[in-house]
Amino acid sequence: MKSMADFSRPGSLYGAIDLGARKQALEAQARREAAGPQAASSASIVDVTEETFTTDVIDRSMRVPVVLDLWSPRAPGSAQLSPVLEKVVGDLGGRAVLAKVNVDASPQIAQALRVQAVPTVLAIFQGQAVTGFQQVLPEQEVRRWLDELMNAVEQFYQANPDARPPAAGDQEPAGPPADPDLVAAEQAVERGDLDAAAEAYQRLLARAPGNEDAKMGLAGVHLIKRTEGVDPADVQRRLQDPADLDAQLLAADLEMLSGSIDEAFNRIIAVVKRTSGDERDKARRHLLGLFDALPAEDPSLAKARRALASALF
């Protein structure tokens, strides 16, 4: 089980709590694909920082596999491997993206992904690290590895046809303009004004209580505000006291932000099982708030809802 010290927002391998960044990234990727193979190829190699990791890696991986090249200018192996990766990924014509991370400039990404040596290569698909390697490989072996990755991706789409992104030229007509309160909320998030973002999401929910974007956004804002200034090491220390309910809820919040969704849900469900009265109700309501931070179709939700019902009844 992870300790609180392991949790790091920049390296989270889960993009659900990005307050609108996922939607914007998918729309931008669709525009690039609609522009044709040349545009897609030119966008298939990106330099990634801690600030752009969610958008350039996690969000892109919801549509195409992202090959993550964790490199260092101090590592001779990086100088050998990086050009090979650029060549073989570029040859795919936009069907995969090469995301390059200088671990010296972005150490938190390397720490969050537990990178022990460079170069390290990870394949990210659907928000998860699915395969990778840590040594310098010749071009032929890199191509073989990439072919296996692309075959696995195709098998995933064959088993989940609804998840396959539309091909260029098959884009659906543009929908209605974004709701002005949703736009205002996302702009406020970009400015770092979480209070203004919460107010905008609340205005939208007052008019459209079922708006999923607003529900997710508001839940994400609350999650971030609850954990601002929280010391994970202090939370870890407080967890030694089984009666410290607030520590358990904070630990679940940190797990949620780190991408450990099931762990966060299981932690609170365990609290529900062993408490009663007001404490049980507080834990239950906290868990329902975390549920709101995820899309309705997220597979973790159905499992957690069943477990919560079992714990309550």
C-alpha cells in the first residue's frame, strides 16, 4: 500500500479530476486529426513538463497510445534511444504520440512514476501505464515493442468499439456553444481562482442540475480546496489513530488526486463498515462527493456503489 509521501498531483496517471482539461484536450486532438496526416505527424512528438503532463500525456492517451520517453541530458543512453523513438513513433503518422520528459527539469514526474533509471520508456493508454522498458534497445526491437503495443490497442478497440475515436473526416458536427458558466469556471481554474470556479459551477447546476461537467468540476474544486496545504506525512502519522476520521477522509482525498481511485473508495467504505451514527453518515457523504468527481461511466463507480450498499445494509 502506498504511503502518503508517495502521492503527487503532477504525476497522477488519472485524468478525471482535471476540471475541464480533458474535454479541451480531446477537442484539440480531434481538430489536429481532422487537419490530415501531415498535421497529425507534426503533432506526434511533444515535450512535456509537470504543468502539461495531464493534458499532453493523460488526456491524449484517451484517444491514442502515448509513448513516454523519460530522458536526461546526463545519460548517454538517452542520446542513443531518443532519436530511435522519434523515428519509429513518427513513422506511425499520428497513430501514437511520443511525449518526451526531461527528468532533470521535471523531477516530480519521474518520482511519481517511480523511475529508477534513465532512459525509461512507458506506454500510456486510457490513462494507465500499460507496458515499458528501461534499457537502450536497437531500432528493430523498439519497432517490435511498438508493434505489440499498437496490436494491443487495436484489440482493445475491437473489444470496446464505442471507445474508438472517430476517424479523420468522420467527425461529428460541432455541438452547441459551451455554456458560459462552464467557460467561466474553466477560466477561473486556469487563473487559480477556485472560489470563482465553484461559484460558476454552482450557477450552472442551479439551472441544469444534471450537468455532468459541472458536477465533476465542482467536486474536483472541492477536492483540491480540501487538500490545499495538507502535509501528506502528517496525514500518514495521523492514520496511526484508528479513531481519527478526518485523517482517513484526507488520506482518501490524496489517494483520489494521485489516481488511486479504488484505494480511495475502499478506504472510506472500510470506515463506513466500522462506524455508526454521525461518523458513518459523514464518511458516506464524503464518498458520494468523491463519486461526483468521476464520469458516470467510470468502471470504478459501479463497483464502489455496490460495496457501499453492502456496507450500509
